[in-house]
Amino acid sequence: MSGQSLLVPGELSPTRSVPGNIRRPEYVGKPAPTPYTGPEVQTPETIEAMRVAGRIAAQAMAEAAKLIAPGVTTDELDRVAHAYMCDHGAYPSTLGYRGFPKSLCTSVNEVICHGIPDSTVLRDGDIINLDVTAYIGGVHGDNNATYLVGDVAEESRLLVERTRESLERAIKAVRPGRQINIIGRVIESYAKRFGYGVVRDFTGHGINSSFHSGLIVPHYDSPHATTVMQPGMTFTIEPMLTLGSYDYDMWDDGWTVVTKDRLRTAQFEHTLVVTDSGAEVLTLP
């Protein structure tokens, strides 16, 4: 682990505006979304709309990632992703979701997830996760990835590479007729080879017209995750692996989740649909 100081909250910029002609998710301006009561298996039309949303989310993340370098603020990354989504007719799903104030999540070093973009300046040797979700056509597409900032120590670089690999392995394990817990079993067994922790309290989720449908996709081998995968089901897989404990603390902002031991953590995510033979990733640029 690097000898860098731990992250502290920065200053928030004013809320970014979204053009009035862009359709908002129903939860914007409300304290919480309306609970989803629809099916987890989606129609071909919904899946096609999710391909569009997924592509925009993936490309917005890629555009923001081009700026990642020492000296850049996380707020600047938010500005770029926000502009890309709006320019392509999409609403940034996180903006106003349960009061979240920004258009993507930026989780640096020991932040597991839900970091808020602000005046924090990236430093050489950091790692940063960008989590971008786009809403267009009445549906969401959600993805994230962890990036290296400058010259990163091998321990952190390997954590990032292996977390990406754990997601790829989990996607390959998706098959209709299998229980959801195969996903966590694959991720946890791989992570244990390197002594990594696997975050338990933050999971993958069902996604469609709802940002979070209620379907839970654990990244560890949960005996309770017995939902059987069916063709047309749409959900995210987003493993969060840690160099140490998977226990966490929450900042006073009510969003930023950090490892309890303040060791580093990495995450990768795709939205996918179960097919007749496996899975199709919907968040490809």
C-alpha cells in the first residue's frame, strides 16, 4: 500500500443542470424511488432500449476516464460524464437519486463505492472507480470500472486487474437455470486465492425501468441467493474486492463507503441480460 494520506471530503460544486427536454426518472425530486413491482424478465423492446442506455453509460465513463491523471479533480470527471450523457439525450441516473448530488460516483483508494465528486485532486499512485448510469428510453444502463492514476504500486495494480478478472469470470458463469449464487461463488473463490476481502453489504442488482429493481446479486456465496436465472433477466454484477477487511464505515454524507481498515479496494461492473446460452453485456461502448 502507498504511504499516501487517507481521503477526506472536498468541496461540492453547484448542482449541474439537465436540459428540460431530457426525460427524468420518476424518482427525481422525491426522497426515494417508487418500489418496482414489475417482472425481472424483460421484453425484447426493453432489452433493446437498455442496450442504448448501456452504450451511452459506457461511453460517458470512457470519456471521463480520458481525463484521469494526477492533478485532475473528481468534479471535473463528473462534468465530462454529465455533459456526454446530456449531449446524447440521457439523464445521469445518480443525479437526484435519493438525494445524491452528482452525475457519477468517484471512489478513490479506500472508498468502496458511492464516492461523491468534489474538489478532491487525484494524486500519482491513486486508483479511482468511476460508476456511471444513464437513463434514456425509460430504462437504465449501469457500469463502473477502476482506473490507475499515474504510477501505481504493484499491490494496487494487481488488485485492479484481479477485480476485473473476477467480473469476467462471474459473467461467464451466468446460465439460465442456474441460481444467482453461482455468481458470488465464482467471485469469492477467485478472490480468496489472493487473500482479498469480498464486500458483502453492497451488491449487484436487478435493473430495467427501475434503477434498482429489488433483485439482489451477492458477490459472495450466499445460501439465500436462490433465484433461478431465466432468459431475459437483466441485472448488474459489480464485485468489490479489498486488500483487507470487507467491513466498512460510512462518511457523514450518508453515501461514501470506506473500508474499515482503510486499505484499498477496487470494483468493476456491467449490466447484462441472461440469454439462452449465457449472458450478453449491455454496457459496451
